[in-house]
Amino acid sequence: MTAKPKVWVSRPLFPDVLARLSEHFDVEAEAVEHRHTPDELKRKLAGVDAAVVGLADRVDAAVLEGNHRLKVVANLGVGFNNLDVDALTRAGILASNTPEVLTESVADFAWALMLAAGRRVNAAERWLRAGHWPGSHMRFDDWLGGDIHGRTLGILGMGRIGQGIARRAFGFDMRVLYHNRSRLPETVERECHATLVSKDELLRQADFLVLVLPFTPENRHVIGAPELARMKRSAVLVNVARGGIVDDAALAVALREGHLAAAGLDVFEGEPSVHPDLMSLENVVLSPHIASASEETRRAMADLAIDNVIAAMGFGESAGKPPTPLNPAVMNRWAASKA
Ligand code: DGY
């Protein structure tokens, strides 16, 4: 009997998902969360045929150097700025991500941050839990936030998640503006009740500005001090995209000095560290990159990641047809080299 190919899973995953992987592979799965150094990553990837990695694992040319065994890298996430896809392609390694399955959950969470930041839910809860309510003589005009319904929602990056956020705005009777590299088809604009505007217009008009664009070198600090200065002082900024899209230091200054009412942030520059000035502000809601973390969605992401590994390595019903490859041309090269 020939030995099963080997897969390394860099993060703890659902046991039943790992069991499914074990039907075809010899699986080495990390049992505890750990941030792998580039050297550790290089060593782990050198000894396996496929890997399931997380957003903290940066798979680049240096990590892949001299690796002649690895065939597949499946990312547990839709964003794949942790993967150097060109380097993977050059090395003949198939890369995949997990699009679609998390769209609606991330859209839900963007709304959770909008509502919490706009209506000061977390700050009020901290105050209540600290025991300040009894005897506080809370005034009729204490804890005022801004309304969400009837306001203008601005979306920067109108992919699937942006569209999901826009669709939800209908129930809140909001006007929806968006800015994107390209205009959406009219049918989609109509379905989302969304109007394309320039980035400048978006910044000036939005009461709630939600960022949902991918992280690329061009998108670094797309929202910095000059952009924040153009926004309404009553506006709320929400980032569910990637750290680094916002200049966190500039955001902290804007929030502290009242140039912006509030922010809801799920992602941070240099996470898991969070800029200390953001940590100390009351008008920002912070969460640890959990926008996709619903039970159903995290399971669906794990399932999709391993479906890619199983199919790309030639197993299962979809053998040879991984569902969401990032560089499918690599598989043609595999086929050509076998012929
Ligand atoms: C993604 O999939 O890119 C999300 O950020 C994960 O939560």
C-alpha cells in the first residue's frame, strides 16, 4: 500500500473537518494557535504535499525557496494578501481561498459595528458593568448617539461583501453611495439601491463609511489624515477589510479630536497588536478580526479550504477540479508535465 500524501494544517480546525481530510491524507494539524516564524513556516511546508494556512501565515518566495514537494496551499480566508500568488505560481503550487461562503456573515458583522459604534453600545455597556448606573442620575440627554436609519451609507469597495452590506441598508431606509474601481452592472446597482460616486464625494457625504476593499500596496492608507479631514464630523468609520487600509494613528487623532464621531474596527495595522491610542478611546468599537466568525461560516470556510486540497490533489468527487483556485493555470502545467 502506498503512503498517503501529507497535509499540514497550520491552525486548529473542527475535528470533523480534519477527519474528512484524513480519509485521503496523513494529516498533521496544529493543536494550539501559534504564529509561525518564516523559518518555522519554511520547515513545515518543506515536509508536506499540501498545506491549509491562516491569514497570519505569510507564504512568500523566501518561504518557498528550495521546496520541491509542496503542491497545494489552501488559505482559510477570502483575502489572500498573506500569499504571494506569483511566487506560488512560479513554484508550480496551486493556491486557493474561500470566497462567497463568508459574504453574508461579514456583511452582518459590518452592520453590528455600525450599530454598536453609532449608538455607543460598547461604551455604555462598559459604564454599566463598572457599576456607574445606580446613583448616577443619568440624564435624559446622556449617551446620545446618532441615528442610523434615514442616513447616508458610503461603501468603499463594492464587491460581494459591499453589496451584501448595501442590500441590508434598505430596511434602514438609508441612501447608499459607493465607490469602486469599476461601476457595477445596472441590475446590481438597482438591487442594492446604490449609486456610484467619486471617492471624494463618498468621503464628504457618508454618515457611515464602511471599508470593504482588498489589501494591496496601492490600498495602503487609503484612509489617512487627508481623507479623514474630508469626512463629516458626525460620521462613523467601519473597517472590516484589512489592517493597513486605514492609517490607525491618524484615525486615533481624528477620533480623539472630534473630527470623526466614532469608529468600528475589526482589523488593524500590525494585528494582533492594536494601536495604543485606539485602545484608550471610548468612541471606537474594537473586535479581534472576527467578522467571518459565525459557527456556520467558519465551518463553511474550513470545508471549502479542504475541498480545494482534496480536489487539487486528485481525490474525491471533484478530483482535478478544486472549487476556488487562485492560480488554476498551475494545474494545466501539472497535466502537461504528466503527459
Ligand atoms: C477573510 O476571509 O479574508 C477574513 O478577513 C477572515 O475573517
